Amino acid sequence: MKHLTHSLIVAAMVATSIFAISHAKAAPEARAFGETWQPQAAPVKDQAQVVYYRVGEAGKKPAALVTLNGELHAALLPGMFTRICVQPGTYTLGALLDAPDAQQQNFAEFQAALKPGKTYFVRVNTQADGKPQAVRRIEAERQLPLLRLQQHVLSRSSAVVECRYDEEPKLKKASH
């Protein structure tokens, strides 16, 4: 409980900063954000990857606080994505649209069994107070090319590890 309270306080501070930045008179330049979506090779066999994303245009919308096992991972703005790499296992994925009373609200969460070498896609559902929504790869890959990497917040989740990927599969030469 103490850990969750600390995460919520950190999340509120981050969200306040993002709110102040998003309401500044000048819109941030595109270069202030990370690269646009590029598919990666599969994660190495001792990792699983979750790609959390949020569609929509940046503006006066609040950040979506994304958690892993109750610990803050990111404050996703509209039009952004983040990659989470972890050891395979069962995790609690959560999200909540930040609002003045966010600390009184419950994070929408679900349990996910993440398998070795697999990538999972989760969209922040802005129609349901930010509830995380598992999405099929084909649907996610239609939406992700319009999004940029969210890199403004360092993950506070103790389960997150640096992403490592298998080498790109070599194309087989076509026989004539």
C-alpha cells in the first residue's frame, strides 16, 4: 500500500508537470518527442514486451498514468507509445486518465501472463477513464505508425528491464 501511495504521488507530480507543459502557449516541437513507431524484432527469449499506446491528438487532454504491478511506468500523452520489457511471468497492467481527483479513483487493471519472446499490445481506452485494453497486433499496427515514443518519464517500475531483441530474421533467397 505504501508503494502504491508513493507511485500515485510521483504520478501526480509528473501529471502536473505534463499538464503545465501541455497548456503552455507554444506547442512543443515534434523533435521534443521520441521517434515514430518502428516495428522491432521479437524480444529475446528471456523477455516479454508490452507496447502500451494512446491514440489521439495532443492538446488539453490529461496524461494517462500507466502502471506495471502498481508502480508508475509512464504518463502517456495522446499520440504516444511506450515499450515495456520484463522477464516472462504474470503482471498487473494498469492505467488511469489523470484528473484532479485521480488519487481517489482506482486504476483500471488486468492480469496478463506474458510469455517469453512475445510482444503484447495494450491501448489506453480514453472512452473508459483510461482503462487498459488488450489489442490484437494487426489492429495495433494500423494505429502505431502515427504515434511517437513517450520518453519524458523514467519508469519507476522495478520489474522493467532494458529491451533486447532477437536479430532480424534473414530473408530466404528465392529459388528460381
